[in-house]
Amino acid sequence: MARFVLWGTYCDGALQKREPFRDEHLAGLRELKEQGILITLGPTEGSTHVFAIFESDSKASVCALLEQDVYWREGIWTQLDVYPWVQAF
């Protein structure tokens, strides 16, 4: 399994706009964490960007998972960039 880093952006007013979708979003993340796919995920201070580390077979599979997330579907996340990552330490 390879590791991938997500770096993305939130829409303006994300804290308010995400509220109706937050429970669904967190439930999906919890499931990915339990499956061992999601290592960590969270916003930067001020909730302008999102950072995550995934463990998966391919970048395409990580992108597919992200595109299913309600934050992406509802425009809370506005850009998602996924990069292969090699952990040095």
C-alpha cells in the first residue's frame, strides 16, 4: 500500500456552510479510519485548507473516495490536490 497526501481548500464561510453536512462527513471519515485507509485529516487553523494522509492502492482510489465526500459534493471543499508521499521519518 502506498501513502498519499491531500492538500485542499475550503470555500468562504466554510464553518457555517458545512454545518448541515458535518455529521455525514465525519461518519464517512470515521469509516475510512476504521478501514485503515485514512491516517489523519483536519483543517488548518482558520479552516482555509484541509490536510490528510491516506493509505491506499492508488491515487485514483483516494480521489474517488474524496469525490464521494459530502464536503466535496456540496462545495465545502473547493480544490483537492492529492500527491504520492514517501515518509522519511
